[in-house]
Amino acid sequence: MKSQSTRSSRSKVAIKHRNTRKRAGSEDAEVRPPAAIADMEPTVRQLLKQLGEHPDRNGLRETPKRVAKALTYLTQGYHQDIDTLLNHALFPIQYDEMVIVKDIDFYSLCEHHLLPFFGKCHVGYIPRKHVVGLSKVPRIVDMFSRRLQVQERLTVQIAHTIQEKLNPHGVGVVMEARHLCMSMRGVGKQNTVAVTSEMLGVFRKQQQTRDEFLKLIRHRSVDPD
């Protein structure tokens, strides 16, 4: 790997992830409901009764099915395999500068209350012999986000998976999120943001590398349009 001074003097790759419209229009186009989804519906129906509702009234008749499908979609990461997801999209390249994919939107469910937490994820790594297809980084984030999670573990899982599959010189992951379990209930703080990070390899060992990464993800580029 090149020296810190050489690496810092060269240009960096910083790519801002932009959301695109889903093909086929709706989230259901991506859902692969397991056979057990039908078993979830009576549970949701019973929960509605325990909350004091009437599951047979207009507006709630299809709710058990909708909730079962929504939970299946929001937790589909349990049924995804990282090697299938990457699909051999590792490319040999002579490049040892920092690669950053930042502002990746993510949504997850807190395992303590099953309430959403959501925000931005920033991922950086320094390749050793391979780079990964850029679209795969958000997919890795999605795979681990679509499980019952805590933000700290989610951050670690993303970083360690990239480190294991790419074997780069180092990986840095920073996540910023708002937690509805904190804003809708409990302390009721509306504007609180939780920030977590995981630094591996040179991102942990070298202050200059870490500072460079943090500076680049804080920089807000202006959209060309």
C-alpha cells in the first residue's frame, strides 16, 4: 500500500448513493412470502383484539394479511445469502485509494420494540486486490438492515462482512439514525440522532486515514441538476 502522504495527495472516489424508483411499482414486487406467512395472520388478528379493536370492521379486514406481508418484507434479510447477493461482483483492479459509498438510506426494526429506526449509512474501504460492484454496498446494508436489529450490531455486521469478503486494507462504517422507540415513546425526544461507527484495519490503526474518511462523509456535494 502506498504511503499516507502519497495516498492523501491523490483524488478520492466518493459516490453518493441515490434512490431509484423500484421496477414494477410496488414493494410487493420484491417480496417472496414464505409459506409461514399465513400462520402470522391469526396472530395479528388476535393482537388487534387485545388492543381493543374489531378485526372484522371495514379498514381492518385485510390488515392481518398486510401486516404479515409487511413484516416479511422488512425482515427478508434473514433469508438472503451474502455470496448470492454479491454474485461474484468482485473485480481485480490496481487501485489502493479510498472508495466511499455514502448517504445510503436504510430502514430497520428495533428488536426491543419492533419500531422502525432509519437514517444514513456511510461505507468506505481501501482495496487490496479487488473492488466490489458499487451497487452491492447498499445491498449489503439492506440485507443486514432488514432484520430485527440494534444499530450497534448492524454497524459491526456491515463492516465485518465487507472486510471478510474483500480483504481490503481497511473498512470504515458510520451510521446515523433516528429511532421511533425514542421519539414516539419513552423519553419522547423528537430530533435525537444516534451515531455509531466501526473501523477496521488501517481505519482503526491510522488516525490520518480515519480522519480522511470522516471528513469525506461529512462533505455534502451539490447535485449537478
